[in-house]
Amino acid sequence: MRSEMLNSILSDLNGSSADIEASAVLSTDGLMMASLLPGGMDEDRVGAMSAAMLSLGDRTAEELARGALEQVLIKGDRGYILMTHAGKEAVVTVLAKPNARLIIFLDVKRAAENIAKII
């Protein structure tokens, strides 16, 4: 039941913008809870990379006195990776196109808030 609700939120998120190519909900230790990833993309790798980046972001924000981490944003020449906390136990990871509009930040934040209510 919970995984169906998480998949529904991810489906709504992916449908909110053509700029969003994939999304996933992971535990903070990298275990996949739900995902809408393209074929051929390894869920375990996405989970491990997300957990590693989130951990590094948390530590960096703390060490540099920036407060609690809200998001990690990675920009590559083929697009963005955006990670946002969904409560204390989960993370939303989104892959977006290189020309993505900033409105996706708001869409991802709303999805993370809805996910936090479920988890």
C-alpha cells in the first residue's frame, strides 16, 4: 500500500513537467522505496550515489555553518540531479533535462512534503 502511494506521488511529479526524466524515493541509507527510472538504470547504483551525496551534503552544510541541508543539486552537461529530504527518513532524487525550468524545484519540494507524510 505504501509503495503504491509513493509511486503515485512520483508519477504525479514526473507528469508535472516534461523536464523531469526520472525520480525515486530512497531511505537515507540508500535503500530504494519507490522509483520511476528509465530502463537500464540500476536502482542500487542510484540509491548508493544518492545516499553518498546526501551524507556529504549534510556534513558540508553542518561544517560550514549553513544550517540543515535542504537540497543537493548537481549540474552536468546532460542535465541535473536534485536530491531533497522527505522527512528525516527519506530522500527524493530527481533527474532533469539540462534546460529544466526552475518550477521543478517547487514541484519536487511539494512531492517531498507529501512523501514525508506517508513515511
